[in-house]
Amino acid sequence: MSKPLLHLVFGGEVDDPQGMDFTDTDNLDIVGIFPNYAAALDAWRGASHTHVDNASMKYTIVHLHRLLEPEDDAEGEA
């Protein structure tokens, strides 16, 4: 059994839809932490879809496992 590769999904209002400058970091929507990229991607799609009509709302996936254990990143991941 492989170890979980943790991913965080969160979002919020941004100044520029092409950037990552969140306007109100006190009110970020923390969707959750997921054990693999596929689960995080599903959550990201769901959260993004609920705000499809709001161009200033942006969700992202953070590869927590890369921050926690950067030496393991040499193995690669999609």
C-alpha cells in the first residue's frame, strides 16, 4: 500500500483571475485535505463548478506532500 500524498484544496476571491492574489485571506474557502491528487482534483472541480459564474472566485490544489517531504518529489506525480 502506497503512502498518501496529501493535497489541500482551497479558494477565494482574487484581484485578477489570472493571478493568485486573494483579496480576503480571512475568508478563504478551505475545501479540505485529500489523500491523493485524483480526490483533490474531484474536490477542486466540484468547488470550482459551484462558482462558475463568478470570474473572481478561484480554487487551487496545493501539493502538501511536496512541502512536507520535498526530497520525495524526485519520484514525480501527475
